[in-house]
Amino acid sequence: MTSFQDAFHKGLEAYESADRARKEIFAVFDDCAKQVSAASGGAISLSYREKSRERRGNKTIADVVTGVLPTYESYEALEARIADGTQSGAVELCEYKLSPRGYPVSIAYADVHEYCHDKPSLEQALVDLLGHPVTGGVLRQLMDLQAKTRSGGAGGHPQVTDVRNGKGD
């Protein structure tokens, strides 16, 4: 006989397990951010947040002529910025996606797409991200901009060139 009560309790347990996994994942992100801040002498801050972008797809000439508005999709990203207290100048380091159970976590950047099934593999993926030459280039630019900002050499909030595609942020 089917036991909906057992399924009900399994659902509650699954939710609690997923909640613990999500908390663990964000604790790893927070630890990474603290260590990057310390390694950069407080010059760089990392943050994670939900972002949106125009949904990829084939836009037809008819869409352009008739004024069909683009549709947008949400995604999560880990970003780096100069730690000057503002929210400007963020550069996306990677895109990530948690499964409904927390793990696996998908991490995508540059030429890499990894699936992390537990805390050690997530930590290793972030180590790999920070050690990647594209990420290193972005972090170097941010450190240089922070140094210029502190010395008064750059007015306002200078733009970081995204070394992944040659565009600004």
C-alpha cells in the first residue's frame, strides 16, 4: 500500500538536508571572500548575487520590426569588485547554480564548467577559479585600480576591462 505519510516525512527530511547543504555552500563562498579580501590587503571584495540577462535565442527581423521586447532570465554569479564600499565596478568571475538539493553546484567560467558534489569539491573548484589566468587577470586589474584610487590617480570609478572578452563591466 502506498504511504503518503512516509513520503510527507521524506519530503521534510529532504528539505532540511537541502537547507543544510545550501548553508554549507554559502559558508564556503563567504570563507573564499574573506580569504581573497585578506590576500588582497582588503583591496578586493567578493560577493554572490542573483543577476539577470537577456535570454539567448534567435531574434528575428520580424521581432525587431514589430518591437518585440527581449525576455530576461535570472542566474547567480560570484563577482569581484574594488572594496571601496560602493556597488559599482563589479566583474563577474563565475556563474553558479545550485541544484534543488543544494549539491551538485555547477560552476562555469572562461573555458571551465565544473560540477561540485560536496564541500571539498566546491572548495577545489573555487581554488581552480582563483588560480585561472582569466580570473588572475581580472583580480590584477582590480588591484591596480584600487591602488590608483587610493593614490588619487583615478577620478571616480574607473572601468575594468573584462579580459575574457575585451569589454568593460
